[in-house]
Amino acid sequence: MYSSTSDKVFGFIMNLLTKYLVWLIVAVVVLAYFFYPDFMMTAGKIILFWGPAIVLVGALILAIFRTKRKAKRDQEQGFTQYDIVITKWTLYGADLLIYGGSLLVLLVPFVVSEKGVGVTDLIQTLIYFMFAHWIKQLFTNKIQK
């Protein structure tokens, strides 16, 4: 199952992260809340503000390491090129994600905010639309026409 010591260490770390880390964090939070309630209130405000960014950056780092490891393993087995199959329904779904996601970015502040849609929301929608359309073009231009 494991071919080297680094594979064993990586497997152990992934098992720790996927199976036990959540329970360790929950235990630490419960104990800290019991013994230091004022600190936990302050930490809760900080986590609510910075938490999403920390989770996204952590997930990005894990995804990059996972992809790098998979690419290295595939290269050792002789796979150096991947085929991407895109059907017309995939393109329809991509268009739905691009335009529907842009509308959703505008719809959320319209529903949630008392002021409605502002300039910041329009800029966020433009950024989302450009980025999503760029990714679609990146894949569809690779198709031989």
C-alpha cells in the first residue's frame, strides 16, 4: 500500500486531518469556552471576521499539495497528458454558472441589504463574470475545432 516512508507520513497526516482534527478542535473550543468565556467571545468575533478567508486559503494550500502529489504520481506512472471531454451540456452548464452566478451575486445584496445593490456589488459581479468566463475560455480553446 505504501511505497515509501513519505507516503506513510502523508497518509498519517491525511488521516489525522480528515478523522481526528475536527474532534480535537471541538474539544479545545469547549474547554476554552468553559475556562475562558471572555476570551472566547473576543476570539469568536475575530474568527467570524477572518474565518472564511483562513478556510479558503487553507483549502487552497491543501488542494495545491494534493494536485502536486497526484501529478508527481501520475508522471512516475507515465501519464503526462490528460484528455478533457467537454459535451454541449457541459457548455450549457458553464454558461448557466457564469450568468446565473453573476445574477446571484447581484440578487443577494438586493434581498439582504436595505440599501439594495451598490457599486461594490456591481464590481464584484464584474470580477466574478470575467473570472468565470476566462476559465470557460481556457478550457474551450483547448478543444480542436
